Amino acid sequence: MAMWIVDRESLRFLYANEAAIDKYGYTRDEFLQMCVTDISAGDNIRALLSEIASVDETGRPSLVCQHRLRDGRVIEVEMTMQLLDTDGRHRILALAHDATQSRAEELKRQETATYLRALIENCPLPIAVHDTSGHVIVCNPAFENLFQYRQADVVGLPLDTLIARGELRDEASDITRAALKGRVTRLTTRRCAKDGTIIDTEIHGVPLMINGVCAGAYGIYQDIRDRKRLEEEMRQGQKMQAVGRLAGGIAHDFNNIMGVIQGYSESLLESLKPGHSLRSSIEEIDKAARRAVVLTGQLLAFSRQQVLQPKVLDLNAILADMERMLRTVVGENIELVTRPGSDLGWTKADPTQLEQVILNLVVNARDAMPNGGKLIIETGNAEFDADLGAHSAEAGDESGSHVMLTVTDTGTGMDAQTLKHIFEPFFTTKEKGKGTGLGLATVYGIVTQSGGNIFVTSEVGRGTTFTIYLPGVAKPPAGIEISTSTNKAPRGTECVLLVEDEDSLRGLIRMFLEKCGYVVLEAKDGESALRISNTFPGAVHALLTDVVMPGMSGSELAREVGQHRAATKVLFMSGYAADADLPTEITERKGYFINKPFSRSALATKLREVLDAS
């Protein structure tokens, strides 16, 4: 360290040590010809002189000043001075420590601290820093906004007791203890804001290390309420899909069984004269089978595995056709108001299934108003936003123009817990025997299978609103749609290749066809049917095939038969069909479809329609 002895009055150097000579570049003789002010740089000479004048035997605190070296470089030094009294003359012992590097390091530390403060202040995630005892040192604006505490109110207070409820304080303390032991902790939990709001939170507890010593910890908080809600909606959607697949599989097999029961009961009723002793029993069997078919249809609608036959339609026209029937359904104590939108766009849906949607919603609204009320059905045009669809359990993919249907009642309403399960099959709030729990599940299935979205809002005691969005389509060209309806089964003499893997159902369908005059070739699977088609010498006018079969599917069979029998018409039948399978065949081969189970009259009518089509 540089050291001098300086005369207090003249300020001349009386002595300079080797360190001073080496550091400053002057010889000892040169120093002895110089004054203290000769090596001073900058504008702090006055401060230096004041310090020299006031120094005494006890010394003075160090003074930071600038010195100029012989080569012109300026350095920053910390000077310490002490008064020496020798032979009655006042001398000063001056020590100078080169503080250039340490000052640069200090400035760097200050700059880094400024950046860190800015980082904490501007970080969008809430951050709170506390000391080793858990008391808050600093928190950022994001923390203030989330937990509603101002920094001035929380500094010095224990963090754990501020934002952790009683049952979670041990957990919060564990996070703090782990951080103080040098461990980083990540935890998903709940914290409490100043107003009592419970916040789902993800916390990172991180040790605050200074010079290798833990001086505290800081917590980084993330509000995950939106994420938790989306996760819950995703779980709900996945659960609905799983239940739908199960329901669809059961309904498919059940349809075949009901088809046999319904078909043979219908055949027996035709053969029995009125008044026969067995007729009433068989009629009850037939009624039970038909009720089971309706239940199966609802399961298929929910699971979106029924085959829709969509048409471009006017929703206002559907509503107008149903209005008289709906007024009968709701009864006299409920005011039904319909508000058809003007210039309503067109949509593409299965009209029969759309009527089922409206009817189910109206019945649901009626049951929610046992003492009467008001039911409003509205239609309109809407621009559906994909961001809005993201809040649906399973939204469609397309934004853009949609046709909207809303059904609003002034009934009892539903709480948040009920709303979570509203579209689940067999979930009902009605008393035993009053509902199957499939009404709204059916609505959900039909709407989503039609490419639409459904939302529900409700408040206990205020009523409920269901809002449905169906994709808009272009207006269809002018034309006439022919719909045939007859009670008598049409007949024919053509040759039909029947393919059905269920033996009992195949036998029933064969009997239906032969009673109507058709020549029937039958096969239990696609491979057998293809062999018959390749070897039968005569014409095969129609292929009547199940869609879902072991081995070769109905659509694959239709393609193979079409390779060498281009004139053969195709009629598909199934309780359900894969969405990617049947529609392609209908489009490419102009095939038709009939839902299982079906009556002899329905089959004969549809087959006649297929055979007579150009």
C-alpha cells in the first residue's frame, strides 16, 4: 500500500515508501519535490485540503478521491490520514489504497441490482422474497395484484400466515424450510387473497443464496385457475367420449336384438285376426320393443354413432312446423314465445334429429317450471368465435357464420355442480320414474355430431338458457324434394343380395323381402357375398348390406361388387356406422341408408326407392 509522510503546513511530501514509488511511477527524489496536490486529479482538491486541516491524532475516516499517476492515468483511491507529532512539528501519515477495481466491481453490483429490481418489478408472475425467518423483504406488483396486498403493508410480516389458510400453513412452512436448506420446490396448491378468494396456485420455492450463504428464499407464484378449468373441461370431454363409445357399442348389439323381436312381433300381428287371444300379448311385446328402440336411438345420438341424413334447411321453417305441437307439450300454464330471426341463414342438419333437439329442450324447460312460467325460443344469425368454442367441453373446429338457436326458461335453474354433469347420460335431477337422463345427452350428441356447439347458462331461481350454434351453409338451389309415405309395403320382383352377420336378423329380413315378392340371395359376411356375386349367373338388382361386419365391411363389399356389377344399387343398413365410412359410399356410389331396427313397410319403401332411382 502506498504511504507518505506529509508536512501539514506546506503539504510537501517528506517521505514516500517503495509501494508509492512503484505504483505512481515517481522516484523518491521526485516525490520529495512535490506536494500532495500535485498528484490529485479531478475537482476534489478542496475536499482533500479540508480533510488535511481537520485531521488529528485519532485520524480521519477514509476519503475516496482520484490520483493521477506519472503516465497520466487516473486511479481512484481510498486515503486514510493520521496526525504525527514529531519534535513539535505536525506531520501527517497518509495511506492510499487503489480502489479502482473495487469501485468498478461495486458499480457493476449496483448495476446488476438495478437490473434485478427491474426484473422483479416487471415480471408478470407474482414474486415474494423473504428472509430466513420467513418475513417478507420485497414483493412485486404482480404479487400485489394477485393477492391484493400492497408491499408497504406486508414487508416485515410472515409470508406463510398472509396467503396460506390455516390447514395449508404447515405445507407453506415446508416450502420455506426446503428453500432455506438449498432445495428448489415445485408445488401445486391453493393460496388465499386478502379478500378471501381461494386461488389455485403453482409455487416455485427457490433459495436466495448470497456469497454461498442462504439469506432467505423467494417464491414464484402462478395463477393456474384457468388451466385447472380447462383441464376439468378436457377430463369431462374425455369422459363423455368414453361413455359415448360404450353406449354406442351396447346400442349397436341391442338394436339387432330389438330388430328381431320387433320384426317377428309385427309379422305375428299381421297373421293374427282381431280379437285373437294372443294378440294383446304380442302387441305389448311390440310396444316394449319400440320403446327399447327409442332408448337405443337416444344412446346412439349421445354417442354420435347414429347415421345422420343431413339436408340444407331453414331452422325457422322447422320451428314453425313444430310450434303447434310444442304448445301442446308445454301446457296452458307456460307461456311459449317464439322469436324467429329475420333473414336467417341456412344450415345443414338432419331435420328429424333437429326436431328431437328442440323437443328435448322444450320438455326439459317445461319440467323446470312445474308452477308455470315463460319459455322463449329464438333463432338468429351469429358469428361463432373459435375462442368461445374453447370453453365448450368439445367444441367444433370452425369459426364463422352460424345459425343460432336459444331456448330460455324462467324455471328453477341449476347450480354450478349440476351444470358440470348436465350432458352426461342417465344423469337427471328429476324424481324416480320422471326421466331417463338421456334427453340432454341426446341433444349434446346430435348437436356435436352435426358439427355444432352447445352452451348452457343457468342460475338457481332465475332459469336456464341453452344456446346452440350450427354451421351456416350456402342457400340451396331451387328444387323440389320428394318425400314418399305409404302405409302399405311396396312390392317387387327384383333379385336382392342380402348380407347380415346376425343369423336371426338375416332370417327375419329375408322373410320380409320374400313376403314383398323379391328373390333373395343371402350371405353371412362380405367374403361369402362376394363369392355369390361373382358366381350367380343372373342379375343382382340390389345389394342390401350391413355396414359393420367381421372381416370385410359393408362399404368395402359395395366397392368390390361395383367392380363387375356397376348397375347394382346399394342399400346400407346399420344401428350405427363409422363417420368416415358410410358417407363416402353414399356420395361416391349414390347409395342409401336405413336405420336398424326397421319395419317391413319401412324396408320395402326404402328398397323400392333405391331400385326406382335413376
